[in-house]
Amino acid sequence: MNAPACSILPDDKSGAIDLLSVPILDGVFNAEESREPVLQLLLDLLSFHQKRNFNHQERFGQPDPWSEKMQAALTEALENAKRMIDDANQSNTPLVLESGIRIERLRS
């Protein structure tokens, strides 16, 4: 993967960070090359929300609405990603993968 390095943009001379961009996946891959990182990222996110939801239920006696919503969305995304990768594999079509985390501090 040819992902660029993290970019950190300080807001002023104090060194405070206003924007952080961390690339995760970036490039063109064949279906088999993309299968493991894409599916693993989605499975890891799903696992995080399952654990978060379980912890919330244990602590507060009710599910975490955000984690429940994310679990449903990630489960659907996982199935769609599998289908898309399988289709790309059958048609020998490359996939463009772009993924990252972007954090921006909003000033009031």
C-alpha cells in the first residue's frame, strides 16, 4: 500500500493541532489483495461496537444506541463489501481503496 504519511496541521505557533489525517488504505488493488484488509477493518469495527454495546448493557442495563446503529450499518457494509470483492474477482476488475481517519478540532 502506498499510503501517504500522516498529515498534521498546527493551527498556530503554539503547536496545537487542528487537523489530523491518518491514511489507512490508499491505492488500486486486485480483489484478492483487497479482501483481507477491507474485511478485517470492517470486522474489527464491528467487534469494537459489539464489545462497547455489551459493556454498556452490563453497566447501565440497556444497549448503547450508537453501537447498535453502527453494528447494523457495519453488518450491511460487510455483506456489501464481500459481494463487491467477489464480483470484482469474477470480472478481474481492480478496486480503488481509500480509507482514513480525519479528526478536526472545531473552534468556537
